[in-house]
Amino acid sequence: MRFVLPTFSRSSSALRRGGLILMAAAVTLTLPACGGGAGRPRLAYEERPVELLYNTGYTRLQSNRWSDAVDYFQEVERQHPYSEWSRRAILMQVYAHYQNGSYEESIAAADRFISLFPGSPSAAYAFYMRATCHFEQIVDVGRDQNQAQQALDGLRDVARRYPGSSYATDATVKIDMVNDQLAGKEMSIGRYYQRANLPLAAIGRYKAVIDNEAYQRTSHTPEALYRLVEVYLSLGLKDEAERNGSVLGFNYPGSPWYSQAYALLTEQGEQPGTAPTGPRESWLQRIIPG
């Protein structure tokens, strides 16, 4: 989904009324005290017309000067806390922080907007951006997946609150991606236990992928079934191995994982009911040929 500035019910021309003239006015800056802001100039507190502050912040956004834009929008919020301009300025801070890669600050601004204006139509944007900031901080499966879980919770909340909206549509796509990430984490731990000769612990992780309906639709399910075949055979539980191999063959007959499972079971004297069908195009290959 392409990220855009939040929209408001009033015309954008209203935001600029009088502002284009005021934009020419000088805005006082002061250097911060030692140790703060790495020497970046900050706005001195001085009462200014709200249109000047807001429009200057908006101009900084258009120039991709994200931190400067935040300073002006924060001044709008500080000097005019109960105005319509303040409501818009908070959303602009959400956007500017996100574009600057300051995800925790963007989340804090989104939380502030939701707390102050829970019934606003623009709350959908705040909920969505909060979830997206967690999504952007997801790390590889070898590390803690707290951000992935928070992203999943937030994206589900967006889909539930705003069904049919563009935010819900994009959230649904991201939910599938997060589920794939979390299933990958289970697989990573399962493989670790398997290598450490802890078969029961490994089985628990692989079954977590297979038994979770959300994970069943991920790319990790065929491997999880294959790993169960491996582990059960190592424990001498051939019936369990064959049962999981049959499930794998029925649902993924063209998967390389089933080819390997079929070979393992055959070596053990088992007779899987379905022979591998050879390579089969993935859904991605089908929509992007070549």
C-alpha cells in the first residue's frame, strides 16, 4: 500500500487560507543547549499564528525534512492544544515520524491521537499506522518476534474495526505475511530442537504450525509435515510418520518436501499412498511467469 498523508474532511485550501502570506514571515530558531538534539536547531517557544506553524510544517514534509516538520507540528499541538489544527498536526507527526524511520515516536503519536479522538474518522489512519510501524520493525526469525505479534494484533484490529476500507485490505495482506513470519519462528525452534536430539520438543513446534489454522496457509506447512515424518521415523513411530506423510502427499503432491518424505518412508519399508507428482509451480510463479 502506498503511504500518503492523512486526509481531512475540510478542503486543503482551508488549511492554507492566509498561510501562504504568512509563510514568508521569518520563524525564530534557537540552538539547543549542549547535549540535546545533536546540534539540530529547534523552535524557540514564541506564540505564532497557527496557520504559519502548520503550513511551515507541511512545507517541510513536502521537502522530506521530516524532523523539522515534526518540530512545527509539535508547536501547533503545544500552542493550540484544543484546536482542529492540533488534531491534524498529531496525524502529521505520525506520518513524519514514520517516514523518518522513527517508528516508536510514530506509534506514540498514533496512540495520543487515538486516546484524544477515538471517534474521529481519521482514527482509522492512526490505528493502521500504529500496526504498520510494528510491522516495519519485524526482525528475522532467529530473534524475538514481539514486534511481529504486536503487528499481528494491530492489523487484526484494523481489519475488524474498518472492514471494507483500504486500510483493512492492506492489513489482511500484511496479516498473512506476519503469520508466515511467526510460523517460520516455530520452524526455526523446531529444527533447533531436532538437531539437539530433543524430538518431543521438536514435534511440539512442528505441530504448532500444522494445528494453527492461520499457519496452515503459510509456506512452512509442507516442511513441518516432512519434519514430523523425519522425527517420528527416528523414534520408530512408523504409523505416525506414514500418517503425516499421507497428509503431506494429499495436500502437496508436487512439493519437494513430499518427494523427500516419500523417499524416507519407502526406505523404511512403508508404502505411501500417493506418489510424488514432480515440481509444481508456486502461486507466485503462476502470477509472475518466468
